[in-house]
Amino acid sequence: MARLRTQGKDRSGIWRDLAVRHRPTEVPTHYRPVLDRAGRRGVAIPGIQRLVEQITELEGGATMDERRIAELAGALR
């Protein structure tokens, strides 16, 4: 954390892709194999599933707001 505070960028690359560059992220590409493998093994990973869904929605033009964070936290319960 201390090292991160010294960095000039205070937002993630994912955030910049969505909010500034308005382009797709790599999240669905990176996490789809994880979701597929978990599904084949019968392992529920609702937090990751919802995270990928939300990012895909944002890539499609959905609004970024803090309600998404609260909803994502609910998926983890």
C-alpha cells in the first residue's frame, strides 16, 4: 500500500479503460476460463461471476456508480 501511494496514477487500468478510454477491458477474457472451469467442477463463484457480468455491462455503456459495489458485495454473501 505504501508503494502504491507513491504512484501518480490513482485509478486502475480497468477503470481507465472503462471511464476514460471507453474501450473493453481484459477482465472477461481473463476470467471466463476460471468461470468455465468452476462451472464444470460444480464450484459456485458468485462474486467473480457477478464482477465479470458488471464489467461486461459497463463495457456496454451502463453507468458506473457505487450501487454496483454494494450489489457486488451482496453477491459475496
